[in-house]
Amino acid sequence: MLENVKVSEWMTSPVITVSPSTSISAAHQIMKENGIRRVPVVENDHLVGIITIGDVREASPSDATTLSIWELNYLWAQLTVERVMSRKVKTVSAEQCILDAAQLMLDHKVSGLPVVDENGKLLGILTESDIFRMLVKSRTQAPTSSS
């Protein structure tokens, strides 16, 4: 049954994106406001990278810093997504089987996959939450057998 389910049926679209020139602080704010942990980075409608909440945390100054709060805020505002994003992004197509996409996520230890067309244009994103929703929905719609 799930072998026939396509990524397009469960992906999130439209997807929230940022540009490479977006500041890290703005990207972090977008993630917080929307309750998301990753944001595709797009330039001219094409996927060029992805930034995760983990990338943002790694770019954050250490608590042991001697910089003042004003210096920290200034530096944080100057740092762009392009400097910390992952450029080698695993992607899937909208027509791909969702089980293959789930296997790709497991194999590469990622929790989300941007969905792109053959030209690299971003169409959506498939996350572990989308896969969980699919599993729960398929369970509630499964035919019951009588004993």
C-alpha cells in the first residue's frame, strides 16, 4: 500500500525559504516563529543549501565569550546564512516513492529533504513529521478484518 505513495502527496508546499544573504538572526527568528527546524536556502527559485537549527546553534557565540551583548548582537546580525548553510543537500523528487525518501533520511541521518524538480527548482519539503502524519493517517484508514 505505502509503496504507491508519492512524496508529492505528503510534502509541505509552499515551503518557507531564506536567501543566502539572510542574516543568521533573521533565519533563527523565522524558525522560531514558524516552529520549524530547517529552512531551504533558495536563490532564483533554485535550492542552493539548507540551514538547520543545529547550524544556527553552532554559529552562536559561546557563553564563555568576553564580548558585550551589543557586540554579540552586532556580530550575530552580520553573519549570513551563506556562511553556515549546508551546500550538499540530499533531495528527492515529487514523484519519488515516500518509502524511498524515508530510507534516504535514515541512511543519511537527516530529518528533512527538500523536494526539487529536474532543474533544481524547490517544490516543497518532506520532513519526518510529514512521514509520521502519513503513517498515523494510514493506520486510521486501514481496513479492518473480521476474525
